[in-house]
Amino acid sequence: MAQVIVRGLQDKPKISNYYCLALNDFATSLEITEEGVNQNALSPFYKEILQALFNNASRVDAKEDGVNLQESSYVAFASLV
């Protein structure tokens, strides 16, 4: 799952932006799996996904195709943490 997300984030800016939006929606819809345990379905992939979002925000084409990857990447990043 993480590999698909990372590949999508490396795509064209417009496609990458859609991945950021989907990650944001997905992360905000997840609940903690057990009471008192701060984990969810994405937890095993956090390191890889967060690194990919950070890299995505720093792309040279981050503001092309009418999107702002820096903003959408950091919004998705914040929803995961």
C-alpha cells in the first residue's frame, strides 16, 4: 500500500495533489484501533509516507499545473500525525 502511495506522490503535480487529498481524507477518517493505543491502519507505513510527503512538498514543480503541492503535502502530513 505504501509503495502505491509513494509512487502516486511522485507523479505529475496534479496527480500527486489528488494523492495528497486522498491521504488527508483517509487519515482523518481512521480511528484508533484500540482504546489507549495510538495506532491505525496506516501506522505501519507512517515513516515511508511522511518522508514521501515531505519530499513532495519540496519538489521543483510543486506549484505547477494550478496546484500547490507544498500546501497539500503538509495538510496530509498534519492529518497523519
